[in-house]
Amino acid sequence: MSLSSKKGKSRGKKKGIFKRKGSTGSSGSHGSADLKFPSDKKHKAKAIQEAMRSDPPDIANLRRLAISDGGLLRDDLRRKAWPKLMNVNMFEIPPKPANIRAHRDYRQVVLDVERSMRRFPANMKEEQRLRLQDQLVDIILRVLVRHPELHYYQGYHDICVTFLLVVGEDLAFAIMDKLSEYHLRDFMDESMDRTRHILGYLMPIVGKAHPELREFLERSDVGTIFALSWLITWYGHVLTDIRHIVRLYDFFLACHPLMPIYLAAQIVLYRSEDILRVECEMTMVHHTLSRLPEDLPFEHLVSRAGDLFIQYPPSMLAKEAELEFLSSTTISCYEDFEMATNQKPDTVLRRRRRFGNSAAQNGDVKTVQLRKPTNLALKFAVWAISASLGAAALAVVNVVNEWF
């Protein structure tokens, strides 16, 4: 007997896995759409629309806009921009196979999706949430059936649900289909070996920027497991505000697949003072690291993560991270994505970084000191460009060409 039949019939039109248990409040969006923006954001929104309307779409400019302050701004823009960033043809999405729920991971997927209630808006009607949970199961299984070499992992659904809430079922499947082949590929091996390799970049990045902090972390034996859920869920499992999550997804989709680990390193660096104040003991340090503050300055973190990527590219850290590039399916397959799509996301970050340095020399940039530097720490600053870019930060890009 299927899980659907055990749970009974839904009150909606569709017979799904997830069924209504009681009454709820009115429906609502997840909160990042339909906002009114000041004139500078209206200007940026117009630039995003123009980049998408170009023939062909101006992907380099779209990436720049996705990376810069505020990202893609609104969900109505993301619905159009995210598929373009992943080279998804909205008119050629494969139909849903008939046998997806016979997949080996079906029951585990259902269990995980059943536990995903907190990822849906609290004021959403239960019928709508149950329908979306059914769609979430189908998105995941469609990808797995289409790619039998891929293995589901717990946390994958946290990424899928973000795309489902923003772009709907079919486009969410198409985006996840691409991401699973490239950005998320190492996480979908049968073993976690390559995932551990990706985590292996964390300490080298931290050490380059703040040797004292790395020495403290290694002395505590905390390891890198605290960042595992950050990495494999693209922060969807650990952040509570959907606005922050979709902002990070703008950034990740516009950048190299390893950018989530650079963001993890930047979060650790940003919290260096808090970390260095605790006792150098594994449980104390792990407790501090694993609890992300609600008030993290995400625009600053995005900006500095991009800077870290340019200053310390993966090619510089590969040996220390015990990972040769071609042993990572994510990194090696990403070259195929670039060749197939003619997209060079890392070039965007490099250009933005050069632009920021040039603007700083011309006096067009102001530095905001967010925290006092520790002994050997870098000064954490946000470079806010007051020109038409709005705010500035990054420049991630053609480093990939130097790697292969």
C-alpha cells in the first residue's frame, strides 16, 4: 500500500501524499515578493529586466546584478532570471515520468518532506502546503529517475523547496536537474568522500585570511562538520528568513559551485571575535559555530566571500584541501557547463573586484568598519559603491579557465 492510501484522500483536487489534518489561516507568499523598492532598486530592477530581454540574454550582466547588493530583488524577477542563469529552456522541460514513485529513495524522500513544514510560510493554507509538499516529492524523484547515477541525500529537499516556492514545480525541477549535474554533484555520490573533500577547503581559506583563528580551531579539534548542513542545503536548513535564503541563491547561481564553502569561511571569519572568546575546547567551539546569529550582515558576507574567492582561488588551495580538481565531479563537470552555456561566472567577480579597487582609488568607495580587527585578522569591510551599481562587492570569474 502506498503512503498516499494510508493517509487518506486530500480535500484538494489532487490525490497526493500529504493530507490535510485540520484548519489553518489564510494563504500568503513567502514574503520576498511584491515589495515596493526605492528608486535605486527600481533602477536595478529595470536593468535586470533589460539584461533578460536582450537577444541573446546578457548573462554576464545578469550575473553581475545577481551578485551585487540586494541580488535579484524580487521573486517575480527571480522566476525569469534563475532559469536563465542555469541555461534552462523553459519550453523544453521533460514531462514527468509515470513511474517516479517506484524509485528506491521514495520513502526516504517522503519522510524528509513530511518534516519540512517549517520551510513553508506559517500563514499558508494547509491544502496549499500539502499540495506543494506533493510537488516537492515529485521534483526530487524526477531528478533521481532522470539521473540514476545520482543518490539522494538528506538536505537535498531543503534546496528544492526554495526553488519550488519561487518558480513553481516544473521550473524548480529543471533548475534542480542542472544543479544536480554540476553544483551539487559531489554531494550526490554514494559515499560522502567528495563532500568531505569540499569541506576540506574551509580551514585553508580561513587560515589564509586569519592564521590565528585557524590555529585556534585546529587546536580545539572542532573539525568542519559544523558547516556540513550549511553546505549541502545551501543554507536553506539553517536560516529561518526566506529573504536571506533567496538572496544567497541569487549569489550561488551566479558564481562558481564552490562559493557556498567560501561563504562558510567568511561567516567563520566574521565571527572570529566570538569564537576566540570561548574556551578552546571542541564542544564549546562547536556550539558557538553551529548556531548562526539571526542578524548576520548578509550583503557584507556575500561581498567578502567573493573577495576571498578571488584572493584565494580553489587552485591555490587544492593541495592543502587534499583535493585535485579533476577528482571532484562538481568542479570537473562545471567546465562542461561553461562550455555548453558559454557562461563565465567567475569573470563577473573579477571585473567587479577590479571595478571596486578602481573606484576606491578614485574616492568613489567608502569603507564601513563592521568589527574591530583581532591581532592577525583581516579588517572586515563592506565596499559600497555609490555609482549605478548600487553597492558593490564582488567580482567572481574567469578563474575557471586557469584551472583546466
